[in-house]
Amino acid sequence: MTTVDSKRRVFRELHAAGCFVMPNPWDGGSARFLARLGFRALATTSAGFAWTLGRPDNSVTLAEALRHLEGIVPAVELPVNADFEGGFAIAPAEVGASVARAVATGIAGISIEDSTGKPDRPLFDFELSVERIRAAREAIDRTGTGVLLTGRSEGFLVGRPDLDETIRRLTAYAAAGADCLYAPGIRSRSEIATVVAAVAPKPVNVLVGGDFTTVAELGELGVRRISVGGALARTAWSAMISAATEIAEQGTFHDLAAARSFAEIDGALRDS
């Protein structure tokens, strides 16, 4: 059995060199199947998890998020990074308290984002955002666990696609103690290369939610970590929506023929 400490050590080692893909399961079953494919680390997805509860993204509670981590982490022997949204708090001290509770679930890494969820002010003020990352860092350090902290700047996802401001935030998050930097939504080679250079030597995570790049291309740009966010969950939902819509509207079952067999899926989970 892989220990929590060894998972955390492996996760840090993965960020030291090369480029790895960290896909995002939404429950224990999808986590176990991804582990079976040979991925070296996994990350939760706030959207994928929220959808399992019949809710939109960013609508789960702290208690629900912690229970979710408690279900995912022991399901696999891989390091798990927590998509911890904005820390389920605004004030830095409260973010730190939430992070400490997440660390206790056995996660190897955790990300904190700077989006507010408010259309008129989609990002927390700069200084507050930095203090929130610093509080998360201090909370992790008090646990002595070495959990890896990722600082996320959400401008490109919330209607503020300003590369200069994104870099200002990411470099400040790095200085405040973030081990890895992440600007979901950047897509062009020039944007990605600029972010990588700006925060070097700290590693950068790139979100890939569509067919705009490859692992090899991102590795060449110096990206250390790739995640897919809610894309795998969207893929699963897309297949379900298509098949269910066909049944409801046409009374036919053609899409079900494309599904993987019961034996393949059930057998994979029996063997994993």
C-alpha cells in the first residue's frame, strides 16, 4: 500500500522535470480507471463533482468537498491534487483553515483560485488574492506535510483575458509560496511560453479542454503539468445526453451500441 507521505513525495518529484498529464476524475470509479491507464497523478474537478450532485460548478459546500476528497484519495495509490476552488472562504485566515482541513484528507496537492464568482468583479483584488495564497502556504507549512500548493489566476476564464495582469498575479503568487502556477484558459503557444518564462523555474500547469495542442508540444514549451479540468466529465455527459435524447425523442437505441461493454467496465474496476 502506498503511503500518504510517499504519494506527496512522488507528486513533488513529478514537478521537477519533464511534462506529465494529470487527468481529472469526478468519482472513485473514474479515478480507479484512470489510474489503471498508467497516469502518474490525478486531480479532482469541481465541475465534474458538482454535476454528480445535480448542481452547477462552484455550488458545493466545504463539507461536501472534503467528503469528496475523502472518497477519491483512498481509491487510488496515486497522488491526488485537490481542485479546491477559492478555498471556500474569502478572508485569508479562513482560506488557511479550509486548506488545513483539506490537507488532512491525504491529498498531495491543492489549488487555490482568485475568482470571486461575481460578474461585476470577477477577480479578488490583487493584494487580497496574494494574501489568500500566503495564508494557504502558511497553513500547509504548519502541517509539515509538504503538500504542493498551486496558485491559479482565473482571468482568462472570467472575462478578463489580460496576460500582463495574469503574469503579475502568478509571479506574486509564486513569491507568496505557490509551488506551481496555473492560468486556465491560456491557449496560444506565445501565451503559454510567456507564462512559463515569467514564473521560471517554478512549474506551470496548462488546462487542455479541447483539441488545440498535444502533450509533446506543451512539453517543448516547458510546461510541467497538464490537466483537463471537467473535460472528461463533459465527455461522459455528452455520451449520456446523446443516447438519452435519442431514446426520448426517437424511441430508438442506436447510441447505446457505441457504449463499452458491461464486462469491460466492470472487469476493469474488479482488477484495479
